[in-house]
Amino acid sequence: MNKIQRIGIVGGGLSGLALASAASKKGYEILLVEKNNVLASEASGNSLRIIHGGLRYFQTLNFERIYHSVKAQEDLLTRYPKYISKLKCTLLLPKNLIIPSYLLTRAYNLTSCLIAGHSNGATIETNLPFELNKRFTHGLSWNDATIIDTNGLVDSIKDEIKGQILLNTQGISFKSKNVLLTNKEELEADIWVLMGGPLCELSSRKEHCYGWNLIFKSDKTCAIGAKSNGRFLFFVSRENQIAAGTWYTKDYPTESQINQAKQEITSLLPELELDKFIKAEVGVLPGITPTEKIEILKHKTHIEVITPKLTTCFHQAQLVLESI
Ligand SMILES: Cc1cc2nc3c(=O)[nH]c(=O)nc-3n(C[C@H](O)[C@H](O)[C@H](O)COP(=O)(O)OP(=O)(O)OC[C@H]3O[C@@H](n4cnc5c(N)ncnc54)[C@H](O)[C@@H]3O)c2cc1C
């Protein structure tokens, strides 16, 4: 294969941007195409914005994923301290918990030492700052991180990219391995990487689901997770808002599904006022339910990347660069 100098990337979400930044650092020239007129306006812009790295993934006992999330969190906090900050999360524990919470805390701290080389410092929280459903009496707290300014983060990553970013490119197809056709022009690169998400016309992943959060006006500052209907629902405060989620549906959420979700929220946090509801933030994800694994698929004309989370977008970029 000829030496690769110019990498073409389809999709200007956080995955495409992270790859463009990582590749620029390695000396590649970038040509990034985005169909919208704003970067990171699809799944990346509608995400709950938690940079996971703590207790959340312990429920799956997927230690490789925990390791990479912890490392990604540390890396992002160091690289973008203006746009990503620590987020104290509290996982609500039910009254009738079988395992005593002090054992849970120790097990978590020990495991995070073994996996990540340090403890993320879980503590038991009894003084919760809001009125809870009576099922929950206390919680387990640890530090995750959150994106506090998505636009700032995007601009900062954009500054690291050496090459060209083209916005508003509609309709794509490959003329050959190196030439991508858009409605406007022919674009050439030594290799093309598809990071357009599941609705991109060239995606081989035909199944997708909608992920959505509900946004409420609120001046509470909290980040909590509670088990509800078999999975964790998170409440994360932003400036004068709380984002709650995430729900997953096969189709774009209907009004009745949103109303049902609002009921689920108030049954967990009765204090949250439903009349302060602002909007639903909706994004599209690969698979019928969200995938857990980064997938790098090699097609005849291009490489395609299936992304599970924004947390590990730079780790994913590294894997893509190693594969080309
Ligand atoms: C509601 C919700 C909550 C979430 N919460 C979290 C969370 O808290 N933490 C976490 O780590 N992850 C979370 N995720 C997952 C995370 O948001 C996604 O995994 C991540 O943002 C995917 O980034 P991406 O760049 O691959 O996709 P996207 O951000 O969707 O970017 C794909 C880009 O490709 C562009 N594109 C598509 N087709 C074309 C084309 N033909 N030509 C040019 N451009 C094209 C799109 O316009 C888009 O900008 C959440 C997702 C959702 C939906």
C-alpha cells in the first residue's frame, strides 16, 4: 500500500473530530466532511455528556471497558480542563440492599485500584440534597466527569486539526477507493474513514435506535443515578437545567413515550417539577439497543467505525490509526 498522507473522514461528530485531531498529531493531513452546517450536532450534541470512568460500568463487569473509560476520563480532564470538569455522581441505593454499602464501597475502591492503578474514591452518602422516592435511603458517590461546554470543546479539538473541514456536504458515494463524491465535488484522500453514524447513507449498520434525554429547568446541582426498569437513569445538572436519561426507543420518541418517561422521572425524584420540562434531546445510535464495543470494519473502499460512547473517542481514534 502507498504511504498514507491524507486521511478523509466522513462525519464531524466527536468521533470524527477526535480521529482528525489524533491523526493530525501523527502528521497526517485531514479532509473532514460534515453534512450539517454545525459540527457535533447529532448524537454528540444530544448526549447526556457524562464522561464515564467510575462505578457505572462495574455493573457489566467488563474490565477492559472500565480500564479504557477510566484512562479516557483522566486524559480528557487533563487535555480540556476548560470544557470538561469533574462530576460527583451518586448512585442511589435501595433500602433493602442485600450487600452492605460499606462492602460495596470497598469492593469498588479495590477493583478500581487493580484496574486503573488508583481508587476513584467511592464514599457512602447519606445526606442527599433532594427529596427521594422512599425506596432509596442513601447512595454511593464517586467522581465521573462531564462536558460543560460542548461548543468550546468542539472548537478546541478543531484547532488541533491540520487540514480542511467541509460543512454542508450532502449525499456521498465512492467513485473509487480514494475518491469520495459529494453533491458539490470530488474529494481525494489516501484512505477514507466513515464515522457518520447509523443514518449515514454508506453505513453498513442498518439497525439503529433513538437515544433521548429529557431536559428540565432546575437550579439543583446534582448528578445521580438510580435503577429504574432494569437500567440506570441519570440526572445531571447543567447551567439552570437538569438533563435526565437516557431512554432508548426503536423509532423517534412519541409524545406518549415522553410523557411516560416524565412519570418515571417524578417517581424517582418527586421534587422535580414536570411543568419545568423544556425539551427532549434526541440522537441516533447503532443497533437495536446501544452497542458496547468499538467496531472497526474494513470495506473495499473505506474503513467504517461503529461507536458506542463519546467517552472513549480518543482511544477509538488510536485504534483506527493503528488499523490503517
Ligand atoms: C441521548 C444520548 C445520550 C448519550 N449519553 C452519553 C453519555 O452520557 N456519555 C457517553 O460517553 N456517550 C453518550 N452517548 C453516546 C454518544 O453520544 C455517541 O456514542 C457519540 O456521540 C457518537 O459520536 P459520533 O461522532 O460517532 O456520532 P455523531 O455525533 O452522530 O456524529 C456523526 C456525524 O456524521 C455526520 N454525517 C452523517 N452522514 C453524513 C454524510 N453522508 N456526510 C457527511 N457527514 C455525515 C452527522 O451529521 C454527524 O454530525 C449518548 C447518546 C445519546 C443519543
